[in-house]
Amino acid sequence: MEKLQLETLYYTMVLGRQFELAAKEHYMQGHISGFLHLDIGQEGLSVAAMQAFAHGDVFTTYREHVMALARGISAKSIMDELFGKATGVSGGRGGSMHLFDPSHFFYGGDAIVGGHIPNAVGCAYARKLQKADNGVMVVFGDGATNQGVFYESLNNAAAQKLPLIFLCENNEYAIGTHIGRVCPFTEMAKKAEPFMPTLSVDGMDAVAVYETVTEANDFIQKGHGPIFIEAHTCRFEGHSMSDANRYRSPQEMDICKDQDPIEKIKPLLDSQVEANLTEKAKQEVAEAVEFALKAPEPELSTLTDHIFCQGGCHHALS
């Protein structure tokens, strides 16, 4: 990996970590409402996957803050969204779980577990029909692989040879349930093997993730059909802010945190460069928080905007 790529990768990972820590702090202070699912510990996977899949459509689960940052959506607009402000990326209407920005080809934050996977299949089918240059990537957790639509999506994508990367974040927990309690095996790639080629990668190694997603993207670009990636990862926090994470032992958490993806990549950088990038990331997040605290709330008069069909609807439906 080139020096500039490595520095960009590291910076965005640290930006994501600082963003999530700030979000956690302000959730506890009452500035952020609703659900909040933090990506602390999984930044290497989230950032590297987005940077390797630089073009095309991305559909994600609701643990998507860091992926949105890596996709190019500004820290300010994401933080504003978490604060429920009118200047948020979704106009303050989506909150933490619904960061949606078509200008960055980012369709993130489906609140239904696995609900976005068939949407990605439909998008990939459209791209194939349009003979588009780029494909689609859908990101989901290990828990989503137990949903019926997951298998339907694998089947349809394989049958139609769609340009689609299935990226499974296997952190071994669906909320608080270990995958071993609801599945006879812990390697989720086994579920996809009858349908398509599969790859496995250490999701705590950002460089390895970048290389693997790049390989997968090259595969779908050549018209070979879909491919499945299983990234083994570990989150440092509970499922959400309402989860105390008591079902994981201190020993398990020590093993988890010893794999910190940010610490793994530090030795690859010049120490002064690393320090400068870290300080820059902290400053960007601080500015985002400051802006969000002062940003305006959505006007009450806009309450029904983007909900009801407006202008020409009756004609379109007749």
C-alpha cells in the first residue's frame, strides 16, 4: 500500500474512533436521542472496505457512522444528524441509524436486520441491466445471515450473476447472543459457499481488508458474478448504548482489545506523521460537535416533508 493511502487509511480510522467516542459522550449528556450503535474496535474494517470499494453503491447496516465518514460524508453533517439537526445528512430525520446520502452512493442505516440485503440485490440487478461500470457492496453482521432474505438474496444474486459483494462483519454476536447458540458453525462463509466464491479476512487488519475488498471488487468488475467476504472482527462496546456488554467476560474483552486495528497500523507510519494525523482528527471531531450544538432544529412546518407524495402523485398513480 502506498504511503498516502496508508496515511489516509489511518487518519480516517482515528477520525472514526474520535467521532464514536464523542457520540458516546454526548449521548450520555442527552444531546443525542434514540438508538446509538458504536463502531469502536471495528474501524479498520469499516474504513478499509469503503476505501477499497471507492465507486459503486454501498448498502450498510445501522452501525454505519464510520463507514459514512470513510465514504466521504462530512463529520459535521453526520454529527448534526445524530443531534437531530436540520443540517444533518438526513435532515435530522434519520438519526444514528439512517445516514443516507445518494450523492455519495451511500444507502446506509437500515433498521431492519438484513432488510437492506435484498435492496442491494435489486440495485446490483439495475447496474447489470444498465451495463454500469461499477457494482454494489452490501455490509451486514453475522446475525443477519440467519434471516430468510439473506438466502434469497444469495440465490438471486448468484442466479443472475450480479456485480455484488456480500461483506459480512462477523463479530460473533447478534446483539447479546453468541453466534454459536443459533448456528451450528461460526464461519458464516459456509452459508454462502453453495452459491458463490468466498473469501475470509482478519477484519482487525485494515491493510488485509483493503486488499481483500480490492480483490473482490476486481472479481465482480470482470463479470464473474457475486462474491462473499467474511471479515472476522470484534467490537469493543455493547451492541448499543443500552447494552451493558455484561455477557462478555473481562478476559474475552482483553483479547478483543489486544487486536485494536488502529494500534496495528501505527508501526507502519512515521511517528510524527501519526501524531499530526491524530491531532487533526481530534480537531475535526471537536469542530463537528461544536457546530452540531449550535445548529438549528428542523422547522415544525417541515414535519410532513418527505413523507407524503407531493405534486403530480395522483397522475402518476392513475
